[in-house]
Amino acid sequence: MQTTASNPAASTLQIAFSLNGQAIDIAVDPRERLLDTLRYRLNLPGTKEGCGEGECGACTVTIDDLPANSCLVPTFQVRGCSVRTIESVPKAELGPMLAAGATQCGACTPGVVMTAHWIKQHSQVLESQTLRALMAGNLCRCTGYDGIIDGVRRWIGGPQ
Amino acid sequence: MQRLEGLSKLTGAERYLDDEPLEGPLKGCLWGMTVRSPVSRGKITRITYGAGFDWSQFVVVEPSDIPGPNETYLIENDQPVLAPGYVRHMHEAVVLIAHQDRNLLRRAVASVRVDVAPEPPALDFRLTPRPDQIQRGSDNLLKKLQIRKGNIERGFAQAHKIVEGEYETGAQEHVYIEPNAMSAWIEDGPTGDVVVVRGSMQCPYYVLNALKHALKRDESRVRVIQSPTGGGFGGKEDYPSTIALHCALLTLKARRPVKIVYDRSEDMAATTKRHPSLVRHRTAVDQNGKMLAQHIEVILDGGAYVTLSPVVLSRGIIHAAGPYTCENVLIEGKAVLTNSVPYGAFRGFGAPQTIFAVERHMDRIAAALNLDPLQVRRVNLLKDGDTTSTQQVIKGGTDRHALLDQTLHIANYDAHKREAEKFNRTHPYLRRGVGVATVLHGAGFTGNGEVYLNSKVDVAGRPDGSLEVLAASTEMGQGTNTVFTKIAADAAGYDIADVFVGTPDTFRVPNSGPTVASRTVMVVGKLVERAIDELARQVGQNGSPLRGPALKSAIQAWHRANPESELKGRATYQPPPDVKFDDKNYIGDAYATFAWGVCVAAVEVDLRTAAVRVLDFVAAQDIGKVINPVLATGQVQGGVVQAIGWALTEEMKFKDGGMHNNTLTNYIIPTSDDVPSIRVHFHENPYPHGGGGAKGVGELPMDGPAPAILNAVAHATGADPRAIPLTPERLLPLLR
């Protein structure tokens, strides 16, 4: 909510975008964060706020198939884009993450899963980057990261 | 057994407080926010509510709105709920404001000006305060404690050498990923209205006691419920009492539900931190490194109010001599008032600070005697039958010497050492080294604390024969619910599908004590087992305790015979036999048992930048019986990485006594790319008085990494670092 703290709204913008495959048409304050639109207006609270300044990655979503911190994105900027949130990740795929201990308190977890899911779908990035480097945008304070890294490795399959 | 709520966390379905729709009891909810002090100390002269707002549309709470004493109930009750005309630290709560529009509220709160006539703050706990900085007694001391064993003068008289050292540790912020959040509303009850508080917390009964005290209500008219909690690490031990009181006061004044959710910067600035410390060692040793006398001074920065500092200091001094035995010991501890945010509970609770000092000091003793640091540890390490600084006789059958040797083997210590020395001869600017720390952690409350707590657990037998564990112990990520389910299922001979763990709700669960001090599995887990025994006795014939399907049928039969009745077995804490502590003189069994650990760190230091990287880390732990290997391993790995952050990067910067870097951009916790895989080894030695044979695991992992890493940096570079966080700025001058 920080972006709208300074002054009352001047006007709203009407925008359309795709959210988890569904068409959304919504009026937004130009300073409204995508994170708040998702959580408080579109009833998708699976995306979490950890820091509100793009450091922790708890609010990770994908925009046109690229991971982004939704706390740093004004909602109007996703006009015409395809946005995907944690709610779009199939539950049935997450067994390996659970077994490895990838979640403890769970507050960072949706962001972790979004990044991991993106890596899984773009596994060629592992040819030039380590998994630990690719996951470094998602801060976790509970696991020490081994549970996450092992979980993603098992989920992706194959050695890393 | 897999984490019970794991899939709902992985899919984002878990609902933390800020995720919940404003429906049900939260229908018509207002948002609450806090106006805070702009300075460290002084008298409030004026509060100005900004122009341009219709203040009749806001709910404003000032100290005069507090029904009972303006005190946060804890050890000394010296911390006000709202600053009573006088502030003692930056960001102290002054006024509370609520409104339905969260954005408008933010602007309104920002418009409030608090004028303070400043007085000289005490900001450095290491310095003797000037007369105009004295705010408590004659010396600003919050607490003074001492441990005395033998006669240190005798030891110093026999010394081959005396080794001295001063060690410092900094404040640490918890950075639970879910910031503090609380909601409150009013319900009707049989004896009047009931203030219900629901939120993120570790200790529902701490919150309950705080509400009873300041709201002047008995427990029938205050109710505390835990919401899913996204991490705690001690940061949600005492602070939730404050935010719960704020929320309750707003809801009482507004007669509407209120929710307060901190953003990260407010959470970092206004909530508790780990106590900064200064520890001085003066040690008499013989030629072999055997300690003949230990004189240790421990000074903690307590911050502006007493809060938990006396007990943090207590645990700190009891751990200050390390896992060693010495005939002559004098440990003098004090916690000092400063005008900073009150320091509070943080994983380890004083022990990581003093263990950092003693474990770094052991390596410096070795260096002074030109001995191997491992030899100095071996000649002093506690064996069963030896006594600690409080004269506690160590028993339990853990061979700490074997644990050390085994850990060195797992860690490839000798190879690391050889390779590092070879590497350092040839590399132009990188230096590698390896360091060790041997540690202990007292499990459960200190001294007679568990006896005073007198914890209780109920296990309910439900009409369908299933069991429900009713305890105030909270799940905050560490796995309480999963482990209690497993302990209860094993004790009852049940399938885990027939065991449930109730939500901590003070109207439903008895006080099983706070979720702190590595006590949940060991102490409360044992009560779960005993409550099941009690339940089984109630439904058994001839008093024989039933198990498995027979127990289930008996519970079902009991309910058929007693319709509409509740069936519960209750257990109340009983100390293990022969555990005795004199808490006046600090003599005796400071803890019913200790967990033991050995850490080995391999590091690389870049001489150009003075950056330290941990290359390999092994943590071996004796935590009794491991109940759930995935969860226990995760506790150790998470604790080690949190300690790596404390050791190397997590620096709290102050400006005028307040946290200046209160953002995750400037307060640097480790990422996945900053740390290696943490290799964990468990040495299992079941503890008969712990739930499922377990001892505490939560805090031990925090104790060893910082000294092991600094010992490794010393080995790598020849430098003598004695303060953490060992940032490049702090290390560079030591590299010459």
C-alpha cells in the first residue's frame, strides 16, 4: 500500500490483462501495486508481501512468462500482459518440494515455488546458472535453503 | 511423516492474518496504525494532529484510554503500552489511530507530529553512563548476576599463562518473512463482553497475561487465538503482547474490529532484536591448555526497558564457560539500560553471544600456547561426571570427545586444513582456512523455570475415537503440529490420520508454556505422552492403559455412555528426579539436560575485498532422539544460515538511537547463493525425560557457526577478529 500513501488518487485507469488464463478488466489507481490488486481486489492472497521493496521475492509472480516482484510493479503496467500467480501452479507437482523440506513457516514459499516453477519450465537456464544463483532472489529465513534447493532439484528432475 | 500443513503452504493456500478476507468477526474492520517517537529520549511536549483530516472520522487512542495500568506485563512491567508523556527510545509507540481506509490512515498517521524536549540518551552500553544519562538506579543496570565456583585467585596463582580477550557481537533482526500482524474484535460472553485477539505469535498466554493486566479483565473476558504464523525466532515471543494491546485498545474504543499489520520497515524499526554483547575473558592455563581459572564478564545491551533481559542474561552467563570443565570460575553478568529499542528474545537467548566469546577465546588460548585448538578443547571438554560452572554434574551418556572426533572425520577437517595451507602458499589473494566450535545448549527453561511454568497439556478423546492435542505451543514453521501428531500417534498406538492438534486458543487450550527455549518437543511433547496415558487410564478397565484400536473403541464407548460430555486427559509438568537448582546462588542443575554440538566451518577470504565466503559447513548435533529427520535437519540448516548472517553480514546501523537500515535492501541476510549446503549429522542418544526421547533442537544450531567461522578466518589469514558481524569493513583493517 506504500505507493498510494502520499496523495489521494487523481484518477483511475481501466486496463485488461490475463490472470492465470482468465481475462481481467479492472479500474486501477495508477500507483496501485500489482501485489495489492492481486491480494486485496482479486482475492488471490497466495502471493505474499515480505518486504515491499523487491528484496525478498515473497511476492514473485510471472508477467509474460518472466518472474517479477509484484510489489514493484504498478498494476497498470500489466495491461495486455499474461500474469500468473501461485494459484496457477498445479498442487499435484509439489510433492518433491514437500518431501525435501522446502517449506517451514511458509511465508516465502509461494514466491519460492513461482521461481522454481519458472526454472522448471526454462531448464536451459541451468546451463549457464547454478540453481543457488537462480533462487537467490527469494529470501528464506527458516530453511537455510538446503530444503528448497533439494526440493527444486527433485522437482525439476535430473542432476543439477 | 511429512509436514502437515506443507502442501497448503506450497500452494499459497495457507492464510496468514493479512491474507484473510474482512468477513465474519472482521466485518467492518478498521485498520490500525501507530504514531511513534521521533527521538531516543525526552518529555513529550505536544502532539499535533495534521490539518486537512476530519479527525472525528478516526479512532485515536492515547494513554488515558487504557483501562488498567499502562504497563506491558512481563518480568518487571516497566514498559508502557503507550509512552506516558515521556519516551525512552526512538520509534516507541505514542498514539494509536484507526480508520477503515488504509491509504487515508497512512497519510493521517504521517501528519501527526510528536514534539519532544530531548534529554541526553544513553546509546553505548559499553560506556559508563554520564550522570545526565542515568535513568534507572544509580548506574542504569537492568540486572546483575553472578556464578562462582572454586576460587579463581587460586587458579591464577598456578597459571603457566594468562590469556585475555574481549569479544563483541552486534544486534540482530529476526526477519521472519511474515511481519507482525494482529486483529481484535469484541464478542458477547456469559460474564460480559469478551475482547478477542487473534494474530501471529509464539506465546498465546504471554499475550493473554498482558491483556488481562492492562485491560483490567479476567481470563473469561479476554481470549487469545494464534493465526498461522510465518516465522518467529523469538521475535514473536514478547512483542506480540504490545501489538495485541494496541489492537485491543483500538477495538475497545471503536467498538469495531481492528487489524494492525506492520510493513517491513516498521517491523524492523520498532520490534525487538538480539542483545548486543561485550564479553571479556581472562583465563589461567597450564602448558597443555588445561584451564585453571576462568574469569568472564558478560555485558548485554538491554535497550530501553527490562523486558526479557534478566533471563537472557541468565542463559548467557550459564553458557559463558562453554562445554568445558574448570575448577575455578567466576562469571559476572550485567544487562544495561540504553535508549534503544528493547532487545528481546532471539533464538539462543544470550547463549550464542557468550558461546561466540568462549569459542573464539579457546582458539586464542591455543595460539598463545602454540597448541592445536583441538587439543585445547579436548583437555577441557566436559566428560560425564565433570561439573559445569554452576556445579551441575554432567550425565546422560553422550561422549563429547567421540562426537568431536566423528564430526572432524565427517567434515574432512584434516584434509581441509592441509589443502587450505597448500592453497594459501600459492594463491595471490585468496586465503582459505578451517575452524571449529564445540557447543552446548541447555534445553527448556533455565533453573526452576519449568517448575514455575507448571505447564499443562490436555488430550481430548473425541466421540469418533480420534484424539485432539490441546496445547498452547504454536506452529510457526518449526513443525510443532507435525511432531505433536507423531508423538501422540506413537504414544496412543494410533494412525496419524486419527490425531489432530487444536489451534492455540486460550478458551480451549491449557497453558503449556511459551513456544520458546527449545522446549516444545522435549517438555511439552512429554506432556502430550503423559496426557494420553491419563486419557487411556480414564477409559480403561481396572486402570490398565489401553492402546491402539482398543483405546479408540473405549473412547467411542465412553462417549456413548456419556453423551454431550468432554473426555480429556491432562498432564502437568513434573521435573525429572534429582534436578535441583539454587536460583539465588546459581548453583546446581541449570538445565534438566543439555544438547551438544560441534561445528566445522571452511572459509575463503578475499584479501582484496576482505569478503568472507563459507565454503563448507558441518553441524553435528546430539539432540536426543530425532523425531522427524526432515524437520530436525531443516531446523539445524536454518539455524546455521541465520548464524552465518549474524557472523558476517547482518549489521544493524543506528542513527540517533534508532535502526537506520530498517529495510531488507540495507540489512543483509544470506541468500541461497551466499551459503553452501549445510551438512548435518545427528548423534542420537535418546533422553528418557523428553517427548519421544528428544532434547531441544531449535536453538543449538545458532550457537556454533559464528565462532567456527571466525576461527576459520583467523586460520586463513592470521588475523585476530573478535567482533561480529565480521563485515569487510571490520575485517579489512585486521588484514593490515
